[in-house]
Amino acid sequence: MTHLPSLSRLSRDLPAAAPSREDDAGGSAEALLETFVEEASSAFWCFIGAANRPCFTPALLEALRRVQSSLPELAADRKRQGLAPLTYFVGGSRIPNTFNLGGDLALFAEAIRNRDAAALRRYGHLCVEVVHNYYTAFGLPMITISLVAGDALGGGFEAVLAADVIVAERRARFGLPEVLFNLFPGMGAYSFLSRRLDPVRAQKMILSGRVYGAAELAEMGIVDVLAEDGRGEEAVRDYIAARKRQSNAEAALYRARRQVNPVTRAELEAVVEVWVEAALNLTEQDLRRMERVLHAQRRRKEESRDLRQAG
């Protein structure tokens, strides 16, 4: 297992998104993410750090973008050194019982009350850039795997859906709660679900606001590998080992799938514009409902902190 050098050395200069007041901006990229190369599985592993607020803050999105931008350089370095190419990218989370609970609702509520469409648009475009990079495997001949061992809600579910392969432990839960405060998930949910299912079922899932179990999504064909609780990482390694001899064919097939039924960045950004307009139409009552969901995010952060301290 090889831990990577500082992300600040690997990353390129990129424009920053404005942090929310609750952002994790004080933490380094290394604190926000745990990344390492596992030679045995030919995989680059990337975990959201356990101390994160369990949503996509601007700081976390920037850290993810920097890791993504470093991967072509890493691939070139490995080739120069005569090392085997990395075939897999595995994205997961170290937050207890949580993959990610979605958008930065504190930022949303503040921007909506201030009528700040630019802030919402910046955030949305950063989200879809990160998600689209993941969806396109960073322009590399890699297979992307989402590893979900806890709740993936809202933007968390959208990020999971961008991967080629979804591995989920049975305890994992998935849902799109935005409809509960009169909004819709605007960073890829409809695009990715309509490709994995069909437009009718995608719309029903989004408007239901339901939370789905991993087994239910496996029956629907959204989850590819259903793992027992606590054995998600093992299931990923087993998946890779079982398909090692056909990894070239599998990676090419996923590239072909993206050609036949593509999700373009232009499509995702166009949906962000619809989302911004819809967000600015929210009433104060809608925002109070949003803040109840925000309270649940804050409570989850406290629970995660208590679990880490107890451990």
C-alpha cells in the first residue's frame, strides 16, 4: 500500500469556491480526504475523512477536484517508473454510518435568503465538475467504483450514481430528500438515474422522497454488488480479483456505454441552471423545512464525532 505525497504537490492551481460559514475550510486537504494506492488491487482508494461535516462542503469539493486533477500526472509518473497502471478508482467514506448526506444546506439557505444566484451557481458547477470527472473516469482507462457503507442521500446519492460500479453494504441507505423542502436534486440525479433505469422510474424516485435500502436498489439493478455489513472493502477487493483478467474489456465497455448514452457536462450544467432558478423560488416555509434537514446533518456530525471518540 502506497500513501501519496501531499495533495498540494499533486494538484494544479484551481479557482476556489466560496466557503459557507460552517465550512471545513480550516482543515488541510489531507484531513478532508484519505488517499492511497493499493498495488495488489491496482487501485487508487479515496475516502472522505471521518472528521468531515457529512455533506459536500466547498472545501471537500475542492479537495476532491485536486485529487482528480492529480490522477493523470500520477498515471504518467507510474508509466515513467515502469509501474503497473492503476485500473480502478474506489471512492468511499470514513464517516461512521455515512457516505455523504448531500448538499451544503447552510450555504443554500444563506444564498437563497440573500438572492445570491451566483453563489448557488458556483456551488452547482463545482459539484457537477467533480461528478462528471468521476463519471468519465478522469479521462483515464480506469474503472470507477463507489463503496457505500452508510447513508448516501441527496448529492451523496448523485455522486454514487456517477461511478461505473456501485458496491453497497446491506445497511447502506439511499434517497433524494430534496422534494421534502420543495426542491429537486440538481447535480446529476435525473441524468444518471434515467440512464440506469429509465426517465419514468427516475422521476418517480426523485419525487417520492423515499429512502431505499441497498438490497432494494440491488433488485432494481442500481447497486451492482451487495456486501454484508462491515465487509464492503473486502467485497471491492473480491470484485477486482474476480475480474482482473477482463479489466481491459470491462473498462472499454464502460467507455462504450458512455459513448452510446452519454451524460455530458453541458447537460449537467444546464440542469444546474434549472436548479438555481427553482431554489430562488423557495418560500420561507420551504427554507425552514430545509433547515430541519440541515439540523439532521449537524446531528449526524455530532454522532460521528462521539463514535470516533468512543472508538
